[in-house]
Amino acid sequence: MRFFARREPVKGIAPDDTISAERAHVRRAFVKAWIPADAVGAELGVYKGHFSKILLDVARPRELHLVDPWFNLTNEWGWGEGNNSTIDALINILRYFKPEIEAGTVRIHVGDDLDVLERFDDGSLDWVYIDSSHAYAHTLAELEVLKRKVRPAGVIAGDDWRPDPNAKHHGVYRAVQQFIAENDYEVVHTGAYGQWAIRRRGEA
Ligand SMILES: C[S@@+](CC[C@H](N)C(=O)[O-])C[C@H]1O[C@@H](n2cnc3c(N)ncnc32)[C@H](O)[C@@H]1O
């Protein structure tokens, strides 16, 4: 008979304990201004849930879909300080958001966002926040799917608006620029800490 060592639970990591207070403040203000309240939305790229917590606190979503492959993509995600294990990140998210998950307000989707989004009905999302691969081609693919999945008056927003071609995450800016050039969307906000939002034209 094999015995397995009892696994100690990972020490609780509050989702916002490695994020600067200023960044959290800016992101809270962004959510208040641009993410529709009491609505159905999704965060693409969740990691430890720093921003998920802000979305939940400020936008009070009716349903918040958290989409990330976590351990299916990589064992460690090299962003932020401290424990970078994607398994621990997910465990802590399940623990931290347990009341909201049990209530059905927070829904966890472990997988590639392009696959996960296809399971949603067209027009079923009021808003989506993109903070995933930051790669040009993948971001463009996300936007193309979101064109169908986000309702016409909805908001597509995200992190890491970097117009400098030498910036690490410039691919997001490039993809959004190409997307709005080819579709009937416009940039409605860009601001501190790389926050951005786009919307269909005429849907103010
Ligand atoms: C910068 S972190 C997200 C941080 C989080 N939004 C926050 O502000 O606290 C990026 C995350 O995107 C996820 N990611 C990478 N490729 C993805 C994909 N194809 N679909 C969904 N998530 C992806 C990674 O696993 C990682 O957890």
C-alpha cells in the first residue's frame, strides 16, 4: 500500500497582496468608469486574481467568468512577486472566491480563452477584460471572437496599452489598432497603467 504525504494547504494569498496600492487604486477607478456594473463579464488571464477581486468589489458583476489555463499552460507564470506556481494561484483563487463560486457569481474556466469563449452564446457578455498572453496574433484572435460574444453595446477592455513599438507588450496595442481599423469599433479610453477600452461606434 502506498502512503501519500498529507498535503498542507497552500498558505492563503490574498489576491491583492503583491500589487502596488497605486496600481490597485488606478485599476479600481478604471473599473468604476468603464466596466458596466451589475452585469455579466469575463476576465481573460486571471493568474492570482488581483484584478478579479477589484472587478468583484467595484463592478459587482451578476456573473464574473474567470478564464485562464493556469497549470495547463505552464507550471509557473513569471509575473509579479512571490509564489509563481499556477497551481497555487488557482488553489488560492478557489479558496478566496469560495463564497462567490458557491453562489454562482464567480465561474472558473480552466482553459485557453479562445476555446472557452466559444462555449458562450453570441451577445451573452456585457463586457470582457483582456489580460492574457499579450501576444499580437492571440490578442487579435481574442478580439475577433469577442466581436461576436460581447453584446453590441458592450465594452471590451484590457491591460497593457503600450504604443511604444519597443515595449514588451506592444502586441496588444498593435492588435487593438488593427482590430478597430478593420471593424466598426473605437477606442473610448486609454489611461494610466496601460488601461484601455473599446466599444462599437455609436454605442456610447
Ligand atoms: C498578467 S497575468 C494576468 C493578471 C491578472 N489579470 C491580474 O491583473 O491580476 C496573465 C495570465 O494570462 C494567462 N494566459 C496566457 N495565455 C492565455 C490564454 N490563451 N487564455 C487565457 N489566459 C491566458 C496566463 O496563464 C496568466 O495567468
